[in-house]
Amino acid sequence: MALFDKKTEEKLNDLIEKAYDAEKGFKKVAENVDNPRLKTFFLNKSRTRSGYVNELTDTLRNSGMDITERDGSWSGSLHRAWIDTKAFFSMDNDESMLEEVRTGEKQAIDDYNDILNNYELNPTVRALLLKQKAEIQASYNKADYLEGIQ
């Protein structure tokens, strides 16, 4: 008997893929900012998302779920291309990159809320998702603050 139903497995696999996309996206944003502190902030966020991929993969495998091996989504690749384009045409590159981060973090929070509120999860997986969502919320708040002082 499967631990998660097919729809839940798809959603959790999508969450891993989106975390991988975010890892690559934060690296891309770091390449497009001038401020050394922002560059460090974004590189740290990239490492954090890499950790999310590993945590999610390990926890879900240990829970008996099959993990779909992926290397990011088409939409993630398209978004990173958009970041490069926006950086090229933006007058205030650092502010526009913070805006992109806030948009991505808001979407991630919505994705976590969707899974947490609409799918059956075991306590271990639920606790991990709640922890990661809280960290993403803190990242969103920090990006919001940093954008305000730019």
C-alpha cells in the first residue's frame, strides 16, 4: 500500500522541483546584483534551497515515496531567462532583483500552503514542510525589508 496517494506524490515531487528551480534562480539573481551584501544574501538563499531539495528528497524517500529525478522545470528555466532580461533593461538592478525574489518567495509560500492544507501528510513530512515554509516566509520578509531600504 502506498503511503501517499498519486496526487500527493505529484505535488511533493513538484515541490522538490520548484526548490531546485529556486536554488538555480537565486544563483542567477546573485549574478545580476551589484551590492556585495545582496549577492551574499542570494547565494545563501541558493544554498538553503539546495538543502531543501536534499531534505525533501531524503525525508520523502524514507517515508516510502518514489522520487522523480528532475533537473528543474521548463517554467523555472524561462523565469531565469526573464531575470537576465529584466536585469539587462532595469535602471535599478538590485531593487528589481529583490522584487523578483519576493514574487518567487510568495509563490513558494502559496505552494507550501496548498500542500499543507489540502493533502494528507505524515507527521514527519508535515513538520519538514512547516519548517521550510517558515524559513521561506522569513526570507520573503527580509527581501521586503531590503527592497524598502534600497
